[in-house]
Amino acid sequence: MELRMAELRAAFDYWTVKHPAIQTFKFEDHSIIGSWNFAVSAVVLYLLGVFLLKFLLSYREKPLRLGFIPVVHNLVLAVGSLLMFVGCLNTAVSEARSSSWLWGKRHGAEWVLCFPKDTRAAGPVFLWSYVYYLSKFYELLDTVILLLKKRQLSFLHVFHHATVVFMCFFWLLDTQSLQIIALLTNTAVHVIMYTYYFLCSVNCPPPWKKVVTNVQIVQFVFSFICGVATLWLHFSGPGCAGMYAFCFNLVFNASLLFLFLNFHSKQYGSGKVSKGSTAGRTRRSLQARKQK
């Protein structure tokens, strides 16, 4: 039994950290996908597509029947987010033990918050960041599905999907410090979020819709706490890599926190109840009786 577990562990390490393709990965900013042109073009086409599709669908009263497309889409993102979380976590544990990340007399785990200034976007850590970056383009289908279903698009939704592409691009381009924490928290939250969406798409909506918003707010607050630690390490030591990208993402996270708090206040403010909750059903029942 112990031998079997050791074999499974070795196989897991191989496919998440030690595979030659993972070990030799290097982000190439002069490649097509790794270029500024690709990131900017993708976001511009996304925004133009949103307005064009919304305009075309304005002539249609009923939503399109998408069948199992939303089910498969949400399942792919839920499972994919889980795989990225597990892969990045195992990589972080493995790399934290590696002497290649030790700098000065600092503890080896500090690289999670602060990459050395000469860090290059290569190896297992940045492979998982690159995979996450690519997943952001697939996530743009969220918007297409919502539009085809005639759902209302919020500014928060479009802003988040468009800007997060640049966030992940800057992780790689500028070898931003703190991206491991960001990657782990984002993928963990996405597992919860897309699992919820998947269950809703198969007509089994769980009673924890509010949790999806709450965990995202907690995520942003936690990122600010970690950001303070990164700043302390940057100014108290030889400095951290990718601080320009760090500042961009700090502003981006602050804007998202504000928008999510505003959404939370409107959606779950005092006196508001979920339609599917017991309180919501009771309220509708009382209103129906009054109308009679």
C-alpha cells in the first residue's frame, strides 16, 4: 500500500512539476500568444463582440436554446480550475524546498511573496501562470453564453473579463511577485464559482449563491494583506521582481473589491432575500394573499 502511494506521488510530481516540458518552459514575449498585440487584440475583439452581439440579439425576443453547452462550459472551467490549483500548489511546495529560490539569508518560502529581481519567466511556476493566462481567453465564452441566454450583462462582468487578461499577461511579462498567491486564490475561488454555475446549469441550484460573492470579496482583502507583506519585503531587502505589474494589479484588485462590495450591497442588502429562500417564498405567499 505504501509503495503504491509512493508511486502515485511520484507520478503526480512528474506530471505537475518534473515533466521535461514543465521544467524547460520559458515564456516568450516575442511569440504570437505571448505578445502585446495578441493580448490587446483579444480584448478589443472581445469588447467589440459584446456590443455587436448585444445589438444583433436586441432584435430577438426569446433567448437561444443552448442545450448542454453551458453545462459542459461550466464543468470544463470547474475541473480546469481545480487542476490548475492542484498543479500550482504542488509546484509551490516543490519550489519552496528548492535551493534555487533561496536568496540571501531569507527563508525559502519568502519567494511566494517576493521573487528575486533577476527572476525570469521560466520553469514550473510560470508554466502554471501561462496555463491560467490561456484559460482567461476561454472564459470569455462566459459573456457569449450570457448574451445568447438574454441575460443582463453588468459592467463588473465585462470589466473583469477584459482586464483580467492583462493582469495575467503582466504576471508573465514582468515576472510579477505574489502571482503564486494570486493564482492559488483565483483558481480556488473559480472552483467554487464554476461548480455553483455547473449545478445551476443542470437545474440543481445550491443554496449558497451568496457564498460565491463573499469568497471573492475575502479573496481581494486577503490579496491586499499579502500585498502589504510584499511591499515590506521589497523595501526592506534587495527588492522584488515585477513591481510595475504588482502596482497595476493592486489598482485592479481595489477596483474589483469596490465593484463587488457594491454588487453585494445591491444584491444582498438589508431587507433583500433570495427568491429561492424560505423567507423569499414566505414573502411572495403573503403578497399573493394580500392581492386576493
